[in-house]
Amino acid sequence: MTDEPDPQPRVLGLFGLAMINIVAIASLRDLPQMASYGIGSIFFYLLAAVVFLIPVSLVAAELATAWPQRGGVYVWVREAFGLRTGFLAVFLQWFQNLCWFPVVLTFGAASLAFALDPGRSAVLAEDKGFIVAVVLVAYWGSVFLNFLGLSGSARICIVGGFAGVLVPGLVLVLLAAIGLATGAPSNLLANGDRLVPDLARLDTLTFAVSVWLAFAGMEMTAAHAREVRRPQRSYPLAILISAAVILVVFTLGALSISTALAPGDFQLQSGVTEALRTMLARHDLEGLARIIALGMALGVFGSVNAWVVGPSKGLLASAEDGALPGWLCRVNRHQVPTRILLLQGVVVSVICLAFALQPTVQSAYFMISVLTIQMYLLMYVVMFLAALRLRRRHPERVGSFRVPGGLPGLAGVCGVGLLGALFALGLGFFPPAQLKKAGIDPTSFVVFLGVGLLVGVAIPLVITLVRRRSTAGPDPSGTVPPG
């Protein structure tokens, strides 16, 4: 049994947990990237679910119930490998979220541009000044709302889920189905007519890495495993149900966009709204596209507002352990880590400069997206290794859920997850053939990712080294006792 009683009431059933997972993971942002593969997108979604989504979900559930303290990934990795590696893991999780905010807000800005002026939406979606302005205003607005303790509620998640995912997703699929049934022109096979794409052409597969990010984040929802009734049965079933629903939403959404847009017509940040406009125009309903686009923009902004504080919690836990200066630990009366949020805002603002340095918004959007994925994947590699070490070193730490099959079962699940993460990490360094027209230089692409990853790893290691020399706190290379 765990060293401390589980204070969480068992209030979640199978359906409730599955819905939480669906709302937290499902998003339309990456659909245009996968739509460029045509029917091949089915293969990539299934592959990512088997080798990434399910392993992450099961491992995170075991770790979250055995080590339920605040801090999540930071606590799990700290207990396995020590404070220094724990800080590295949580820093990668935190920093990739900071890269994710400008990317997802760019998608929201493109949707907002379409809602405001469909005729000029394509121009606005590539207008660096417009995109950067919307991203900064929306993000800093969310930061200050969080200071007041107004975000993070279930209502924001529900509104964002319905306005930004459910409604536009259903409309996309319905319009595509009507188009196919009535014989409307379809570009599905033109985008990709092979169920299993040509895996020998690595430069054509880089877009597929976005699937891993689309499924990422289940370690956040794993915290709810402590609140599930009959978790040993309900949690894996909820994972299977939510994975199936997410797969259907993603796959049908990508296929729907693929029927509407011809090869070469995909704008990553505005592909969803362009597909909606194309299909609604067949029925003289272009005006409805503006309303849906506005809902998508509101959904994105609501999602960001709900997630702004999330990444800071693990960083706050590491600061309380001495990995960061003590002044970062300050929270206001709403228990919001204000100084960490201000630091986040400065970093996000700096990342936005990448849009001004790249030749197009689309190229900046894609390059930062891939860097976000790479950092997240590296964090998952550390998390899988930590799970294996913790099971061997602390067999007595038994939470309400364990990966079935004993140590061999956990090793198999972690092995699949590690191979999937490492495969996607390597694949991400191949410049995509689809983005040559966006002005991405292959050498610059590889250098950007390599330098970005090195910086992401070097910063936390340097910080812990400096802290070890300047304080008398715990040894960053040592292991903090559990509990």
C-alpha cells in the first residue's frame, strides 16, 4: 500500500473518466496536417494510439495513484532518478507547453480572422503582425485572469470542448458525408490513396509526428485515477473508450478535410476553416462558416485560459524542493504561482518572435509545433524509464491502479511507448517535403530543432548545477525519499 492514505473520494465512474479524457485530448488543430495523407491518415492515427496514447495512459495512471503528491511528472522522475532529472523532466514539460501556447493560439487567430473577414482571412492568417498581436493579447489576458483565480473551471473546458471541437467536428464530418453521398467532387484519394503510406520516404512522413502531440497530455488526466470507482477495471476501460472516440473524431475529421481540399491547398493554421467554407459553399451556407470559426476561436482561447496554470504546478513543486530560487514559489491568495506565470508570459512573448523571423506564418507554425513535440517526447522517454525503475525499487508502492502483468507487463508497455517516442523523435528531424513551398530550408529546419532541444535540456541542467553550488539544499543528483 502507499505510505499515505488516499484522501480523494471515489466519485468518478467509467463514463465520467472517459469524458474527461476526451475533452482534455481531442482537438481539431492538427487535422490539416494529417489530412494531407488522405486515407493514409487512418494508419498513422491507429499507430500513434497503439504505441503512444495507450502506453502513456496506463503508465501515468500507475504513477499517479502510487505517487499522488502535487507535481506529477516531476515527483515521479524525482523519486526514480533524483531532483536533477526530475527538474529536467518537468522543465521539458513546462517549456513545451510554452511553445504550444503560441502554436494553438495561431490556430485560434486564423479562425478569428475567418470569422471577422472571410475575404481577407487567408491574408490575415499569414500576417505576422496580426497573428503576433492576437497571440500576445489572448495569452496575457489569460495570465491576468488566472491571477484572479477565474480559470481552470469545468465550465471553461466544456464550453471550449463544444465550441472548439464537438460542433465544428460534427459539422465537418456531416458535410463530407453529404458531399460523398451526393457525388460532390472529392480530393480524398488525390491527397493519398494508400492505406499504408510509403514509409521509405521519411521526408514525406514528418507531418505524421503531429499525431503524437495530438494524443499527448494523458499524464495530466491520470491524476483523476485516484478518484475512480473500481479503478483496476474502470481506468483501462475508460482509456480504451476514450482512445476509440478520439480516434474516430480525429480520423473522420482528417478524412473530411481531405475530401474538401486539393493537394497543395492546405494551410496548417487555417485548413479547418477553409475546408468548412468549401463544403458549406456547396449549400450556399458560407455565413455559417463564420459562426463556426468564431466558436473555434473561442474554444481555443478558452482552452488556453484553462491550461495556463497547469504547467506551472510541477515547476512550483520543483521550486519548493530547492531546484529553483525561492522567490518563484510565491503564490497569491488564490494559490496561483504569480511569479512563475509572469516568467511564462515573458518566455511565450519571446517565442512569438519566431513568427517574425520565419519567412511565413505557416513555416513558423510548423517548426515550433515540431519542436514542441520533440520536447514532449523526450519528457515521455524519461517518464517511461522512471516507471520501470520505480516498480523495481519500490514494489511496496501500490496505488489503486497497476499496469497488468506484473513487472513484465509494465516492461512491455513501457518498451512499446519508448520505441514509439524514439521513432517519432528521429522522424521529426527530417524536413517535410510538403512544406518546401512554405520556404523552409532543410538545413535551417534541422538546426532549429537541434538547437531548440539542446537549449531545452541544457537550461535545467545548468540551473540545478548553479543551485547546487550556491545553496546548501538537497543534492540535485541524489534521490529524495518518497512521501
